[in-house]
Amino acid sequence: MKQRILIILGNTNSSVGTIGMVAKSRLDYCLKIRKATDLILCTGGWGTHFNTTKHPHASYAKSYLQAKGVDSTHFLEFGLSSHTVEDATTTKKIIEKYPDVSIVVITSDFHKKRVSLIFNEIIDDRDLSIIGVKSPLNDATLKKITVHEEQAVTAILENGLYYE
């Protein structure tokens, strides 16, 4: 069995670094499926829409997982990103150092389609799977985010994907 890299896409944290419920659901899923040989890559830097603290979101994600028993030797460098396309481009540079691994991207159910489009284009020649964790959001919030995600997917399908 190939070694795996679990890429956990970031989400919000509070102004004091407390992980938000969407990010927590992704991290908890990582803990649920993690095997002893897996490596973990946390994403998320800074942005007005998800993290305005002095530390990157990925550092809070790593701390959360370490508090749940994951040893620091299992973590790769952070994917310091501010949006989903950067999640893919920054993690690609990191995982290129590991040519013979399976890649598992952990996101949310509402985000899975867009993540699949982006990661399958940017990380196109790898053993790649995308997991959409059930969202803990209430129906009204989920509906609003789903509309945003549908618009983003439509834009990618109609205009293509721009990245460096």
C-alpha cells in the first residue's frame, strides 16, 4: 500500500485562533481516517474572509491535530494559501518531493466539486482523491455558501482556471 499525504484544506478561525466548525469538521475527519504512516499537509495562510491573526490558519490546524495526539513528525510544511486555487498550487510544490504517494484532499461537501475541478487540473498526474466531509453548517448558511460554490464552478467551467 502506498504512503498517503492527507491535505486538509483550511477554513475559518477566530481572531484569537480558535478553529471554526467547518475547519474542525475537516480536521476531525482527518483524525478518523489517518493511518500511522500518513503524512499531513495543512493549508491556509491569511485573509480577511478566514484568518486575520498573526499566525497562519495552518498553524492552528496543526496545533488542533497535535492536541488530539498527532506527532509533529507526521506534518509536512504548510500550504500557505488564501484561496482554493492557491491551496492546489502551493501543495503541488510540496508534494512534488514525494513522487510515489497517494494524495487525499479533505474539504467539505459543499466545496468538493470546485476542489475536484481545481486539483484535478493543477495536480493532474497523481493518485488523487477528494473527500467532501459533511458540513456542520445550518441550512440557511449552507444554502448561501452553495450558491457561491455553484457560481465559482460555473465560472471555472466557462472561463477556465487561471493560475501560475
